[in-house]
Amino acid sequence: MALFLQQVFNGIMLGSTYAIVALGLTLVFGILHIPNFAHGHLYMLGAYIGFFLMTLYGFGFWTALIASMIILALVGMLVERIVYRPLQNRPVINSFISAVGALMILETGVIVLWGPQGRRIPNPYPGIVDLLGITMTWQRLLVILVAIVLIILLQIFIKKTTVGTTIEAVAQNREGAMLVGINVNWVFSLTFAISTATAAAAACLVAPIFMISPTMGALLGMKAFVIVILGGLGSIPGAILGGYILGLLEAIGGGYLSAAYKDVYAFGALILILSIRPTGLFGREVS
Amino acid sequence: MLLEVKNLSKHFAGLAALHNVSLQIREGEVLAIVGPNGAGKSVLFNLINGMLRPTSGKIHFLGEDIAGLKPHLIARRGIARTFQTTALFDQLRVVDNLAIGYRLRNTHGFWSTIFHSRDWKEDRARTTANVMETLDFIGLAEKAFHPVSSLSQAEQKRLSIGVALISQPKIILLDEPTGGLILEDTDEITDLIKKIYKVAGITICLIEHKMRMVMDLAHRIIVLNFGSMIAEGSPEEISKNPEVIEAYLGAEYLA
Amino acid sequence: MPAIRFLLKKWFYVLLLVLAMALPFLITNRYYFQIVIMGCLFSITTLSLNLILGYTGQASLAHAGFFGIGAYGVALMTKSGISFWLALPLSALFAALIGFLIGLPTLRTRGSYFAIATLCFGVIVSIVAGSWIEFTGGYTGLVGVPHPTPLPLPIIGVIGFETQTAQYYLVLAFLLLTLLVMHRLVYSLLGLSFMAIRNNEALAEAVGVNTFAGKILSFVVANFFAGLAGGIYASLVGSISPSTASIDLTFSWLVYLLLGGAATLAGPIIGAFVIPVIMEYLQFLQEYRLIIFGALLIAVIIYFPRGLMGGFSTLQQRVREFYGQRRGVKHAVRS
């Protein structure tokens, strides 16, 4: 029983990470209709920037995290401008290819700058809490807490603020939004910035727990896509729910079944669901 | 009776794009569907040719229920259509577009293609013959090898009608075939449509806004408004129907 | 005689073929010869990627995964004594079958979902190859894969495949086979319907093309040839590992395809030969290879979506138009 609860806790922590990353992605993919394959790699870059700032410039953990979010927001806007915007009126397959180019640059760039081996980030909150037989490190609890805060903030931002409704307006009708005087390009940039900044936050939170490596983003990015597809493009609750479900699935499955194949679950789920419902779990029919 | 639509409805998240529409298309006629923008005309075509699934109701073609079938199966049964925004394969040439339109009348598959079997060669010969015939019929023979992007608007409209024609359909659904064209070009298309039903004997169902053209061409007119059918009859009857005049035609037609 | 007239018309390709056949006598350096052999092999993979991506417009990013399936298939079968000539077609067919099974749920949905699903699948193949230790030798892979079984031919006698020359002719033969199949597919109504799917899938469906069947066919054929190339690779190189199915390979082929020219037959071959050769000369840039490829990919897709060959084929098209009108409409159907 204790083992099970432990896995549940781990699953929630993992799920929190997935939820944030999937959230950022559903904003960009679901709302802007840009399949940002490089999302996972931007997440990875966020972790590396955090690491870089902490080890080379002695930044504190929280300062590094916020700085990383800001830097990644800028990088995200740059990526949108260079990699996706020139292709916005072309068939989407061109965006895939461009995205592949972007992720190649990001991954190899990090390898060239910081080497291919994994790195450790010092753990800023090394304490442990023992509750109900579960060992919870403070860092893991922090991940869950900050994730929930970020998710709530994002929800409020999208639903309640003017900027948020603007983003939704652009998503529904780009031309209409332009006619009403909304600067669509600015909205695209902003959405991307939010998407990558939140990913950076998640990456920095998780970095002290696991090692960081240039390839850490690839699998995560793919899983984020799976979550977004299954949860419904553009659906924030879907992304959150999907993230937690996947986290739990991997933790429990990995603990009880096979650790080596835990990454395969997400993919297996995708194929299974697509076979039954080609529009995804909560997707709508495209006419 | 070729095509019958019974109590057909299409709802999009609460909005009734089409509500309880029933109509028939009879063999050999030219039926026009008119109505203000948003009345549900294109939705009706999309339902008939399979691009949308009905929320409720039936669509019978030659006695068979075709509602919800995939578009390519409906096309194979003999319903062809054109689109409001001229839809062509713009990365390809004129002859390619026509050849694709004829594809559904071919029987050969993968292995025949690899080995250039006899039925592949026969299909190719037949396709070539049909493409040439259609090119002449629509008057685009000189532009045969040109890329679609080099054609004028009117020529593109003619080509899309040609693509519908070459599949040897029993019915062609024309969705605003003269949309955005000037008077001369409109008359050209009108003549082409007349040629289609007089010479080729194909039934036509036409969505149009240009009332003069509709009155000239159509044997029967159906009027839609806000997703429902409000009138049906000959051009004479429609032009005198007060509801229709009020909804759509405007005061000048009262005279 | 029609055959001689044909040869004279296509003299350029005949010359190329003669050159290709004579190549082993022109190259003496083992290392460069190996590059040429790999070039031929990757031409097969790039040509097949071209079928699903360039002609049918579906973003399959799983190509190296099917290459890997073919490679592991041949490796396992030949190591347990089965003849190469049986193992190869079986592995290629197996790759095609897996492609069919993966394609069924994923090609019914939007293009984006297909791209993601294939991206995932490609990575999953690497993971499985690395984790299924009893079967695949784990992350160290398999070694000692035998060269193709000696083949008894009429008149010539038995030919072995221990020498580079023999291996080259083997790969060349398969490359020509692939070219023939691709040529027949592309210059046909079937090929035209693939391009229709790429251009405007909804319209293709509306005019009677069974787009789902077309996509599946294109995908399965492409994966067959990817598996075929993989199987040959395993037997020639002698050892394989999960990196044989690495997503990096797919990305490289994508670069070869786009730079050489998608939706042409010469483009993939040109890309598969020219780019690795250039990279050989720029050895000092090896570390930055993927960065350069990535940047090139972005630049090309935005500014030169038709690649090198694309510009050439536009020229070809203009010439053909001009002649086509004079020669009459006999060649109305793409031939």
C-alpha cells in the first residue's frame, strides 16, 4: 500500500510537469494551430539556462527560474517569428518541417555549448517529509504547488483578462480579429511567450530532481503532444487532466509493470484512442 | 426522381444551419436553389455530397440512402459538384485536374500501375480521350498544359465545371458557378450550363444569386431562408410569391 | 526500332547508367566507395520518403523506424541461418505491414496527428530496440550480421558479396528497382491522385478519389522500401544498434529530400549524394552538422520549398508546355 501511495505521489508530481508543458502547448497548437514540435526542446533549453545561471553566475534558485522564464519567453517569440510566421498561410506540413529544423538547432546547439552528458543541478530544498508512509522531498512538493499556482494563474489570465479573451478571439477568427483592430502578430508572439515561459518554469522546477540532458525535451515534447491531442486541441482542462492522467499512468505502470517501456504507454494510448475516435478524446469534427 | 431529401436537418452546436428541408431533384431538370447569404444553401450541398453528416433526415439517390457516406463514394454513385470558392488542384496543370476528375471511372490499381498491365493502358487511353473531349466541351483546349494558376477566374470556373463533368455524373451540383464574374463571363458560364443539360443530358442543381440568370435557366426554383424552405415552384410562381419577395428579391421585382 | 529510338531520346540517363555501372573501375579509394554505397542506400530511403511526403503530402517522421525494422529483421533472420534473399523481402514486407497497422488509425485523422504519431512511433522503435534485450541485444545492438548469401546466377556462376564492388552492384540494382517503381507510380493516374491528395485532400475526396486508401497505399509502399534499404544496410555493414532507427536519420533524409527537391525523382538522389559528400569535405563542421541541417531545413522550406530540382522542374515544365502544344494532345495524360 505504501508503495502504491508513493507511486501516486510521484505520479502527481510527474503529472504536474506534464500538465504545465501540455498547457503551454495547447495554447500554441490548439489556439494558434501551430504544431510546435520544438516545444519539448524549448523546455529543455529552459532547464539549461537555469542551470547555467545558477552554476556560472551564482544565481539563486528562484532568481534563475524567473530569469529563465524571461529568456525563454524571448526565445519563444523569436522562434515564432523566424520559424512559423513566414509559413502561416501555407499548408501545415511546411510548419512541421520547419519545426523539425528548429528542434535540430536547439538540441545540437545545447550539445555544442554544454556537452552531451547529463548535468546535475544542486537541490535548493533538500528536506524530506514523511507522510502516510510516503517519502516526499520538499522539491517534489514544490513542483506540485507551483504547478497548481501557475495553472490557476493561466486559467484566470485566459478567461478573465482582456488579453486572454483577445487570444481566444484570434483563435476563433483571425480575420475578424484583425478587422476589429487587434494586432494579430502581437497576439501570436505573446501566446508563444507564455507557452515557452511556463515550460521553462516547469523545467527549472524539475531539474534538481532529475538530471538535465540535451535529450530530455524530446520525449517530453512528444508526450505533451499526445496529451494535447487526447485532451482536445485548445482545451486547457483537457491538457491539465491529460497531464495528470499520464503522469499517474507512467508512475504506477512504471512501478508495477515495466520501467523500460514506460515511455511507450503514452504512445500506445494515442494509437488506441485514435483508432476509436479519430478526432481525439474531446476533439470536434472538422468539416 | 433522381435525388430526394426528406426532413433534412443540420445543427452546429445549437445553431440550425438547415432545418427540416425536404425537396426532390427530377431527372433532366435544372433546379435552382436561392436565398440570402447564410440561408443554408451550401450546407445543403455539403450534406448531399457527403462532406457533412446530417443531424437528422434522409437523403435518397436513385432509391439508395446515401446520407453519411464518404464523399468519394457519393461521387462514384454519380453526384458531382463545384464549390463556391473555386476549388482546383492548383499545383497541377489543366489536363491533370481533368484526369483526376476521371479517376473514379478507372478500374486499375497499384499492381496494374507497376506492371503497365493491359487495363492500365486501356484506362490511360480512355482517360486521354475523355480529357480531350471535355477540354473541347468547356473550351479550354488551348490551355491544356497550362498550370491552373495561370488561368483567369472565368477559365478556372469553367475548368471546375469540367472536372465535375468528366466524371460522367447523373447530377451536377453547381455552387455559385458565376460568383465574382463580370457579365460577359457570366453569360459564357450560363451558355455552358445550358449546353450541359441540353447536349449532355445531365441534371443540374444550381445555387445562384444572380436572379436574371436563374430566371433564364431554371425549370424550378426552391427558396431557402434561415435554414428552412420557404417556397418552391416555377420561376413565374416564385417571382410572384410575396414571402419570397419580402425575404429576398426586393421591391423592384414586384412590378 | 522503338527501343533504340527510346535510348537515343533518353541519352542523358543512359550515360548516367553507364557511368554508374563503370563506377567500381573508376574509384579506387575504399572510403569514398563506401560513401557512394551509402549514398545509393540513402537514395532509396529518401526516394521512398519522397513518395509519402513529397508526392502525397503526408508528414511521416517515422521513416528511420521502418528502416530499423527492416535492418533488425534481416539481422536476426540471417544470424539464425536464413538466407539473405528470403530474409530481405520478408523484413521489407514486415515493415510494410507495421506501416499498414500504424497507418490505419493515424491516416484517418488530421495531418498534424499523423505527423505526431509517426514521430512518436519512430522514437518508440528506438526505445523498443534498446530495451528488448533478449531479442535485439539492447543498446549495444547486434553484431556479426553476415553479408548477403552468395547468389548462384545462370552463366556467371556464384557471386559472393564480400567485396565492395559486389555490394555496390547489389545496392545499385535495388536503387534502380526503387527508381523504376517510383517512376511508374508517379507518372500515372495513381501518382496524380497522390498529388491531388497533397494539393487539396477535401477536393480529391469530393471528386471521387478514395483519399484514405491512397494515403495508406503511399505510406505502405514508402515503408516497404525503407525496410528494404534497412535490411540491405544491416547485411552490408554487419552490425546494427538502436541508432539505426534513430530519428536523426529521418531528419537527415528530410534535409536531403528538401534540398535536392521534393516531388521530383532526381531530387532525392541528388540530395542523398551531394549533401553527405559536402559534409565529408566539411569535416571540421561535423559537430555543427545538425545545426546547419536544421537551419537549412528552415531556410529551404520557407524560401525554396521546391529545392534545387524544383527550380529545374519548373523549367522542364515550361519546355514541355511549349512542345506539348506542338506535338498535339497525345500526351495529355502525364507520361
